[in-house]
Amino acid sequence: MRAICSLLLLAVLLVVLTGTGSADSGTINAADNAWVLISAALVLIMIPGVGLFYGGMVRKKNAISTIIFSFAIMGIISLQWILYGYTLVFGKDISGLIGGLEFLGLNGVGMDVKEGLTIPSLTFMVYQSMFAVITVSLITGSYVERIKFSSFLVFSLAWATLVYDPIAHWVWGGGWLQQMGVLDFAGGIVVHISAGVSAMAIAMVIGARKGFGTDPMEPHNIPTTVIGAALLWFGWFGFNAGSALAANGIAANAFVTTNTSAAAAATTWMLLSWRQRAPSALGIVTGAVAGLAAITPAAGFVTPLAAIPIGVIAAIAGYYAILLVRGSKKVDDSLDVLACHGIGSTWGVLATGIFASIGAAGLIAGNSHQVTVQVIAIAVTWIYSFFVTYGLAKVIDAFMGLRVRDEEESVGLDISQHGEGAYM
């Protein structure tokens, strides 16, 4: 933590010494470059944060396997992004659907200024790479405690290519949704809806854990989950405020709205759980994550005051979505990825169309059409993410199997898949 604080202090000093604000497009601005690079590092911190957040919620025999998912994804998706993921998202638009291959292997992506921005192309590329990595990491919460590690690797790489890259291009890379005027400041559609819906799809294919609905499956280490949530909240400032891609007022606004929505959602979830039984620590941090997911698409477009209802409604929707999914006992979305990320950000994307008033106009500002655009984006992302993920999981299951054997699941994935125990 001391190293993290030192890194942030260095970033602040760089901004102060070089001057705040953006230079005219076409010139690299040192303050902007420093802020976006630090934001990329903050998003990177979120990825092991996901591992710890999820790792504390599983049974102790699966702690290592759950945490290592995020670290493995940091490796394979970072490489995928450099080799071809970046060009599929930000290459020249092809029919509004996918990017061209001119940036294959980062060809032409260097230290020169990124067109339309004041940062180098490499800075933009590495910042965007963190979004690809964390999106794949979020899905892991749906299939923990029962997936083969080899199948997990194949699924993650294929999903990033077939689901994340096209959707990111539609919204951010000049694709058809961007052309339509969709608002997604930092990834409500691209990251959270796609991950949440895909989590439900693969959970349906892989099936429930042994003993689901009958055996106790309590979190084995809630303090670890709280630490993970703290890293997520901390890193989310880079996720959202960094998406301004400059050290400017929009970044400041996104920073404040992010914190406000998380605070509102955490408080709301605490009160809901207190009403049912007790003010659960797990509930409070889950609420914070739901609020963070909800504000992500809206962060730079809405005021801090608007972030309060966004966070409150995200917590209410997520809380009852978890009760509904668990109560049905039909789908074992093990760590509630759909409820926290899919449902939370679906509301957030819609709320962006309602509350947007900074740099764009939503319903309250007199632009009812924006709500229509947001709804179309939500519907298409839900449908595309679900069916492509479901089909992909079915293919992998048919060719190599998604699940470990029953005896491997019983002994735990730490031992059966990695030959290591968290508490040996």
C-alpha cells in the first residue's frame, strides 16, 4: 500500500510540475499522459482486487484457483490485446461491426500523439488493454469451484475475441452504436453488461456446483473479500476518472460521481441487509461494487447529485436480483456476477440516458431520444453476449469439457488443478 501511495504522489507531482489541463489536440500534454498512465495502473490494481474479492467468497479448498484466474487473465489477455485485440476494437471501422487489421501486433501504434487526444498512442493502447483484462476477469465469479483450468484459458481467450472486442468496437471504436450516439463513459455496456450476462450464460452451460442448494457454501474468508473490494473501489477512480483521457474537469467530475454512487449503494445495501437480518460486511462491500458498476457508464456525463439515485437504485436492484436468482435454484451464478455487474450496469446505462447533463443531454435535459438509444444498446448487448457466450461454452464443453471430474471438485480445485493448497 505504501508503494501505491508513492506512485500516486509521483503522479500528482508530475501533474503539478507540468501544468494541468489539456493542450490542443495534436500535441502530447505531459499532465494528461501522466494521469492516463497512472489510471492504467489503477485499473491494473483492480484485477487482483477481483481475485481477492472473489477468492474470499469461495470455500477454502478453492481459494487459490479463484484468485489465480485473475492473474492468468492478466497474462493471456494482455498478450491477446497487443497481438490482435487492439486492432479489432480500434482499427478502421468495417461496416460498423469490427475494426480492421492495420494495428495488428501494434503496427503503427507508437509514441506519437493519438489522433484526437493529447496522449501517445501507446498510452491509449495500454489503458484500454486494462479494460479488456478486467472484463474477462469479472466473468470468473460465475463458474468458480468447478471449471477445468485448461477450459478456462480457452474460454477466456475466445470470449475476449468474439464478445468483448466486437462490443468494444461498436461502442468506442467507431462502430454502429457509437455512430448512433450511445453514451458509455467508462464501460457500462462494454465491460459490465457484457460480463454479467455472459456470466449467466456460461453458468447455465457448466451447471451448478455439487451440493448447490443443499450443502452449505459459505464464504471462507470475508476479510479477504473486503480487501478485494477496497482495491476495487480504489482502482475504480482510474477506471472512471481515467476515461476522461485527460487531467481535466471531466476527470474530476467522474472521480466524484464514482465515489458518490459507491457510497450511496454501500449504504443502501447495508440498510437492506440490516432490515432482513444484520448489517452484513459482505453485503456492504457487494453494494459498493454494484454502485461502482452502475455509475461507470454515467460517470463523466452526470452530476454528483445524480450519482446518489444511481447508486441507491443499483443496490436495490442488485439485492433483490440476488434473492431472485438464488431463490430459483435454477442457475448457479456462484458469486452473483449477473446481479452486481449485469443488472447494476443495465440500470446505469439507462440512468445515463435519463440524467446526462454534462457534455451530453439526457431525458431530464430534454433529450428523450437518448433513452431510446441507450435501451437499444442494452438490448443488443444482452442478446449478443448471452447467445455468443452460450454457444462458445457449448462448443468448448463438447470438445474438451468445461467441468472437472466429480472427485476433483470434491477435493477442491486448489489441489486438483494446481497442486497447491491455500492453507496447507
